Amino acid sequence: MVIDFETHLAPLRSLEAFEGSKPQKEIKLALDAHKPKRVLIQAPEGLKTRMQEIAKAIDARKIETVIWIEPCFGACDIPDYAAKAFGCDLIIHIGHAPMGVKSEVPVAYIEYSMNADFEKILIKNASALSKYKSIGIITTVQYVGDIEKAKEFLEKSGKEVFVGKSKSLKYAGQVLGCDVAAAQSVEKDVNAFVFLGSGRFHALGVLKKTKKPVLIVDVESGAIIDISSERALIEKKRILLNIKFREAKKAGLLLSSKKGQHSGKDIFALKEKIEALGKTVDIIAADYVSPEKILGMKFDILVNCACSRIEDDLVFKEPVINADEIEF
């Protein structure tokens, strides 16, 4: 099943259709509640195709709008500094649920749900789960509404099902690339984890932080994909990165100013700890961390203190090790 964004995003075309979708209603309610004069609109890449139409509908209410076009990586990435600079008194953040990030400008989180028939996929691929008696269900905010149906189906199939929760996230079963506590909280109770959704990003996060099999109930292919065998490669990579860290003479500590990725309070203590090993260390900071920003700078290794998934997403010429994976 290919996600049809034309279908999924059509409800956002007009905010005046109050009887329409949940996102429509939530945007209208946010505008009514906050009564802003100027709004900054933020959305992830997949939803940017509708930002102009959202802005037009808000403009029609005599509210000024600014469309924020920087990449948006989640609810950790709230550009309140930009909103303040542009005189905005409300941020409309589309596509994610809140995760406790403090903002100097009020934020209206407009979640965006997608519909998928996970039961159909589970029936079609029942043999993929046959050897597991207890299962933990995890997903992203887009599919949290499907957890209960999947749970009921698996329980009727004779499985014991667990749905954990992160203390930092809004929903039971919800995971982020950087927060898989919903899985970790029930790891001792399950034989395997089932991720409802698409892509490998979130499921790989669970694979890295737990020791149980991880299977993706994939809405795009209609298959159940077992990625558990990749754990050995992840462990091999971790060992190799620690060897490179020990051999490195010059390290760069990557720091992001994004509000939900900022760990600056410990960065100087970490710098001193690495320097005590005889290495030269520079702290390098940016809002959006990317390889081209350090072109011309010389490092043997980068120690990532920003988003923990940078090492998976971006291709640096230098090896990148997460600070919490260093073996001192």
C-alpha cells in the first residue's frame, strides 16, 4: 500500500469546513483559543505540499502567516526563536504530538492520523508471528489510533499483547527515533516487538535499544518484515566506532540548538573527559546539523550530542559515534 498524500491531505484544503477532519477542527480551535495576530506554520516534509493552502485559509481570517520552510524533524524542533523574530504569537506545528519541549511562543500541535488496514496485513502474514506468544506493539503518532484494533486481533489469535509507554510522550505505544521507552518498558514481558507503520527508521531505533526481535507490519508493501538479523551489524558498527574513537586524536562534539535536541549543560564536562584521554576536542554547534557545514574542518571522529539518529540519517566523511555509546 502506497500512502496517497493527495487523499490524506485533502481535508486540510479548507479550514472553513468545520465539520471536516480532525486536523481542520484542531487548527480552527487553536485559532479561536489563542486569537493570534500572526502565525508561524511548521510541518514535516511530507505535509509541506499543503502549507500554502493552510496559510491561505488562515489569512482569510485576517490573521497574518509565516510559512517556516526549514526541515522539520519532529516535536523536538520548535522554532520559537524564529517565531519571536518574525513577531508571531502562535506556532502551528503540524504532524507531531507534544513531547514536553518548552517554547517561548505558544504552540498548537496539530496531529495527523493516517488510515491503514493492519488487520488485513496481520491475517495475510500470520505465519510471520506464529512462534511468538507475547508481543509488544509500537508505532508512530500517525497510527496510534490503530493500536487497539491490532491488539484485539492478536489477542483473539492467542497472543499476549503489551503496549508500553514513554514518560515523555503523549500516547501508549508511541515511539520516536530517539525515544523507544514504550518498547523498553515492556521488553521483559514480550518475545518480540511489532511496529505498525512504514519505513525502517523507528523500528531500527527499537532494534538498537532492545534485545528482542523486531518486525515491521508495513503499510506500504502489505508485508511483515523481520529486521532482527540486522542487530548483529548494529553491534559490529558500535564496536568499530569505539575502536575509531580510541584511535582518534582530534574530535568534534556535535551540538544542536534545536530545543528538544539540546544537551549543552553536559557538553563541557564531556569535552574535559575526552581531553583527559589525550585528544584535542572542539565543540561545534548548529541548528540544523549537516555534513556540508563542517567542510574544511579537520576531525578524526565526531561525537554526536544532538539527535541520536544523526549517525543513521546523514553521511559524514568522518565516523560519527553517539556520546552515550562511547566506552571510556
